[in-house]
Amino acid sequence: MKWYFASNDRSPTFFPLIKAAVSSVLENTALDPHFIYDGVENELTHWLESKGVKIIYHRVSFFEALEKHYEPNMLSIASGTFLRCDIPILEQEDEFVLYTDCDALFLKDFECEIMPEYFACAPQFDKKNFVDFNAGVMLMNVKKMRESHAEFIEYIEKNLSKFPAFDQTAYQTFYDGKNTKLPTIYNHKPYWGVNEEAVIVHFHAAKPTNFASEDDLQALPYTHTKLYKQNPEAYAFYLEIFHKYYPEIIYCKESIEKLKSGKYPLIKQKRASFFSRVKSRLSKTCLKFVNKYLK
């Protein structure tokens, strides 16, 4: 099976994560790596080519809409994460492919036999909530999704201001009710604890590279800090595994201890207000309603 992942040259902080992900795939799986890349040749692309990764140079098909909507810092993120939306038009051979974000590690071979109607995703935070799914790992039926690709892109362009989680929110609202349940072992998060059965570990929220930067740990967002404190022991366990696949990383152990003890982050960010959270949920609910009944 082909494994797709994507990024751009405006997000160099992800390059170590990409190298670790590829190294884990090559060591533990029979997957065929395909990298969708919006950028120019550089040290990363040369390294990937030396590992046999197929690089697809591609700019997201609706880049102009993203450029008009996002300021430069957010555009660098959006233009990378939205690349996955074009997989159905880039992949013309296989019916099913696997996509993951760049911050994933493969601990075992991917042998999932699920054949989703559209795609299969695991939950985001609550292991039982497959409605609020996480799009960081997607088993895609590209043949089926190709049929709605043009409509999906049009939907994204018209609703960019309503996607707090970028394309993940777009998938949740446009394909409402169409997610096939993907077992959590294929998108296991460190804040869920150590799971010896995990096939893919996804560093959702804080990344391993954050733990190598004192500045990052001092300014870790509220949500990331909260998730880390759910299970710091599991984070330590999976950070060591990451080090195996990217040995160049050097963690800031003293800063990690300060994070664990509550001294970091230095700026105590607050959770979003109740009004903001309600507004976000209502916005997503309205999008689902409009998409389902008023198209």
C-alpha cells in the first residue's frame, strides 16, 4: 500500500519529524512512501530520494484562496496541511492509500484490512468519539473521494473562515457521518498512555522537537500542556522511540522536568472562553446542517 505524507519548504521545523517518520516506515513496514511537497529541492528532498521515497512536487490546487484568507505565518501551515485534500486527484492507480501527518511514527507494519466507503479515521481526544475524528491518519478510498473532490474544494474555498482545525474541520463537516471507524491503534496519541499494541503513534499536540527547545517548552500552548500532563510518562516513552529514528535530537531534560512540575510554560495561557468554545461548536454544527440539507 502507498503511504502519503505532505509538507512544504515553508515549514522546516517539520523536517526532523519527516525523517523520523520515513525511517520508521522503512524499518517496520512494507508501505511505499509518497511525499507531496510544495517547495524546491533541498537537503530534505535529497535525503528522501536517497531513501527511495517518491516525491510529488505539487502546490495545493486552491492555493490562491488560501493566500487570500491567511496571513503569512498561518499560510505556511495551511498550504501544507491542505495538500492532503488533493490526494484523490494525484493518486490515479490504487483504490486505497494511507495518509498520515508528518508527526507520526510507525512501530509495526500497517496491515489494516478495512475498506472504507470514503475514509477511515480514529477519534481525536475521546477514544469513543468517532464523530470528532482526527485526520492525522486517514485510510482513504481515493477512487470514491475523487468523485466529490471538485465539490469538496469548492466547499473549502467558501468556508475557510469556519475551519478552526484547517482541513480536518472541512472533512468533518463536508463528509459528516461518512467516517468509517479506524481502530485507535492506528492513530495512538502519547497522552492516552503507553500501548504496546499501537501500530502508529501520532504526536498530536506537542511534537518531539518541542522537547528539544527550551523556548518551545517555556511557551507551550495551554492545550498542549494539558495533554502532556495527562501522561508525561508515556510522552517520555515515545520520545525515546522518536530518538531511535532521529538520533540527532537532544532533549532539554531540565526544561522537561520544569514542564512536568508546572514551572513551564512561563506564560500561563488560559483555556478559550466558554463563549468561544460554544461559538466554535455551533459553527461546526451549522456547517454540517447546511452541507446536508441546503446544498
